[in-house]
Amino acid sequence: MLVKKITTGYVLQVYDTKLEKFVSQEFVASDIVDHEDMMGNPVDELGLDLDSDYLPFDMVQPQDGLGASC
């Protein structure tokens, strides 16, 4: 069975008005997590420890030119 883990959070993005582009971003995850099947139905964890493995929330930082027209 495939189970999706949905983590609530937000993204902080910093825009430099002198450079006219985004210069950084950071993802902030909360402790609020839901699990669902591939059809979007809630899944009780079926005795599985689905939160034991941590996957990092790596985000690529903006590069030159990204976000200049946003």
C-alpha cells in the first residue's frame, strides 16, 4: 500500500528590492501531519510507525534571474 504523508507548514521567501529578485527561501514544517492513500482517503496508521523516518525538506535556493518578474 502506498501512503502519502502530508505535512503542514509554510515557506518564507526573501525578495531584495535593490536586486529585484528573490534571494532566499526557507520551508518551515509544523508537527501537523496527515496520512492518506493514493485516492486521498485518510489512513489510520495500521500499526505502522510512519513518522519514524524523517525525509528532509530540501528546497533549492533561487539563482540569478529567478523571481525577477514576480
